[in-house]
Amino acid sequence: MKYFTLSELGATDESQFHPGFLHALDDLRHQMGQPMRVTSGARTKAHNAKVGGKEKSFHICDLPANAGQKGCMAVDIAIHHPAFK
């Protein structure tokens, strides 16, 4: 990954993410041309429950069979844009 670290995504290993997800995230950041702050990253099932997340959240990274997915498929990001002042 060029623009993100595993730590800021809430992960310890790239294998926690759905194949191609990290490449797509990096590509999105490149296309935006500005920093993107991760506001909610990958979660364990236990952490997801603690923060009130949905049982089959795409943020969950320790349930490979979760909703048919193979790893985390979502992180929430925030960007600064002058149109949103």
C-alpha cells in the first residue's frame, strides 16, 4: 500500500482484507489527490459487537465466511473538501 498503513486500517495483516480491497482503496486515494483519514477500520467480531456494529458488518475481518466475504471489505474514511464547509 502506498497511502495507508495496516495500523491505521485497524489490521495486522493484509490477508484480513478481501482480495483487491486494499488496491482499490489506494487507487481511490490516488484519484482523490488528497489525504483520506480512516475513521473506522477493520474490526474483530468482539470489537464490532462492543461498538454496536451490525452482526454481519463488512468491517469484520476475523470472519472469512461472513456474508460470503473473504475478509474485511469496508473502512470508513473522511476527506476535507471546500464544498463541505
